[in-house]
Amino acid sequence: MAPRISIAFTALAALARVVIAQGQLESCGSSLYYPSQYTCFDDDFLCPIVNDEIYIRCGDACYSTSQYSCSDDTLEVYPQNGPETLEACGDAQFYPSQYICLDGNFLCPFMNGDSTLRCGNACYLIDQYSCTNDALIPVTVPPSAPCVPEFGSSELCNDEGCFQLNCCPGLFSIADHCRSPCQLENEQNPGSCTTTTTIAQATAS
């Protein structure tokens, strides 16, 4: 039983370090960003987090998996009811209530009801970031990053590849899902672990 508990404590401690780091600035190419507002793809392409939803890269666009799919680096729209007409932006089609087309082939999503501007390979709100030499620089400090709850999927895949999502505090990713170390221990030894004792012992170590 000791090895399993040790592994659980190690994972919990590692996750705690990740959670603390979420409030710090990170770099993506030449841009600086907060992980609660963006996800960095391929080390140089930023996609925003809109209403706690992580947008995924598709070519030179970022998209919501509930509204679009991605094929050959081109956005494909899920059919929806309503009078809105599709428009074209390069090879991609989009709904004008969800995106604005910049430079004829670059889509930027609406965020919090506001249109965004292009900055290099990113889109941004002017009350959150400034743009210098195609690089983002934050002007405000954001709230905490969204996270995946217990039993939620910690991995999201499309034809660009698979991307890891952040599990909520106290959880870690195993078999592509966010799990509690205590829950895993109890599956092996029912009643042997509680969340309170696990966190207390992990902190003490």
C-alpha cells in the first residue's frame, strides 16, 4: 500500500505546483500570456479561453469544438438553426456573430461579446492586452484558470493533435481523465483514504 500512497502524494504535490504557476505569466513565441486566458499551441500560436471554454487551433484560426470542427487545417461549421448566413474568410466559413475576418484570411473570435484584434498569430481584447511588434503583452491580471473536474476528460484531440487540459486542484491526469489520488487509493483499499488526510499528509511531506 505504501508505494501507491507515495505515488498519489507525489502526483498531488506536482499538481499543486502547477496550480500555483497558473497565475504567472508564460511565454508563447515572443508573446506573454496568462494561462487562464490563452492556450499555447506549437510554441508560437495562442488560442483564447472564451467563457471558460478552451479554443483549439485549426490552421490560422481558433475554434469552439461545440460549434466547429477542423479538417485539413480548415474550419467546418456545424449546421445550426436560424437566419444567420455563413461568410467566407480565406478557405474557412464562419458565422459573423462568432468571428470577425481580418486581413482576408485570419479569423478572430468574439470574446465576452466584443470583437478582438489580431496580434501576430493571436487575437486579443484591448482591455486585457497590448500588441507590440506582433507580440502580446498583458495589461491586466486575470482570474484563476478554468480546470477539468473529477472524471472529466483531461485530453482534447482533433486533426492538429491531442492537447492536455488542466485538472482542478487536488486532481491529476491518469488514463486521459482527471482523478483524485484518494479515490484511486480507495478503489484498491476501500475506506483507507480521505481527501482531508491525503492533503494533510502530502503537505507535511
